[in-house]
Amino acid sequence: METLITKRNIKSLVTRCATTARKAAKYLPSTKSQELLKVVNKGPYREEVTLYDKELEKKILHNLSLQEGNDGYLGEETGHNEGKSGIKWIIDPIDGTSNFIRRIPAYVISIAAEVDGQIVAAAIYDPSHRETFTAGLGLGAKCNGYNINASNTCQLSDAIISTGFSKNPEIRLKQAKLISRLLPKVRDIRSSGSAALDLCWLAAGRLDAYYEQDLRYWDLAAGSLIASEAGVDIVVHGDFVSGAAPAISQQLNNFLK
């Protein structure tokens, strides 16, 4: 089903993403909470997940479906439903679950709206810092309502770069080798533990570049739009994403090849 997209429609979808993400965050314990989190492991590499991941995704879907029951969705915890409206919600209820479990304030709620196969609206809410990052296709990117832009760093040697690591030991080994080659070429390297948060910080100019392998669609759907709309050069190839300030994009991509 082909859906007509206008600026007004995109703004409405951005609002729905942001409102739903902030509302969902009210159900999370604060980083100061003494509540014990029940943790289970899933998949062959023992990826951590909590009941909050599952329950939060259910609440997000419920709040979205109250407005349009025919929408499709793709969620990290609840799977996939194609829907009939042409709109699909891409949901990561807690990106940075390992941080969340350990009370490290670097985890976010990520929601994107895909229309006819293209991400057109996104919101990522950082409850620890009360920051809402949003973007609409062709409308730019914002943090708490203020415009944000990629950094103006011009040399890879001056760049602060962030990355993340796969749970797969074989991929981790390759990632370690890449870092050992890249680290002498840049100012420094970070790893927040949340792909979505890294992409937001890249969009806000707090980071100069970011790359990561072995990601899932829900990890990068919202963040890649926010970064792109902030002027970041984004490259997504399968499970690999890289992004950089425009002036150093070619330098980084030449190195990552």
C-alpha cells in the first residue's frame, strides 16, 4: 500500500515517536533505584535482557496502536508484523541494556517510523539526561527542540570516534584489530555501549565519527536518520554502519575499507 508523505505527516509521526518514547520511560527505574533487575540471557552469545525490555516494548506498541491499529511493527523483543497502513514502527525499547542493568546512565528508548520502506521519522529518548533527539526526513534534527548539527572537525587526527562491539567472539577479534590500527590515527576512541546513543551524540557534534558492525535494524533505524538529518555522512551496509562529520567522512571510510 503506497502512502502519501507530506511534511505535516512527517511532523506528526515525529511527535508520535517522541511522545511515546518519553511516556514509556516513566516505567523505568532511575539509575539511583535499588531495585534488583531480573536478567536472562538470550541467543548463542548470552545477550542480556530484562523484563523491562519486554514490558516496555509492549507498552510502546499499545500506545502506538491506540492511534492506528493497522500499523506494522518491528520490535527487538516482540518480532515483526507487516500491518496494512504502510507505516511500520521500528522499536528498540532499551538500547544499552547492559548499561541499564548496571546503572550506567547510557541507555535510550528508540522509535522510528518507516513508510513504504523508508525511515521518515525518529525519536530517541535518553532518560538519564532527559534529552529527546528527533528527526523528520528533510526537516533536520533536534535535541529537546533545538537544532543540532554534525561537528566541523576537519582532520581524522583531531577526531573523537566511538564504536561498539559484537557479542560474537570472532567478530570482536576483528574489531579489536581494527581499533589497534585506528587508534594511533585519531585523537581518541570511546564506547558508550549504545549504538542509538552514539548516533545521537554524533548528530549533536559531541562525537566526530562512529562505526560499528553486527548491528540490527532496530539498533540504527532511528539514530541513522537523526544523524543524517544533522548533516552527518551516514553509510549503512548490511549490519555495518559508519558516520562522520562531512570533512572527515572520506578519510574515515578509506580507513575502514
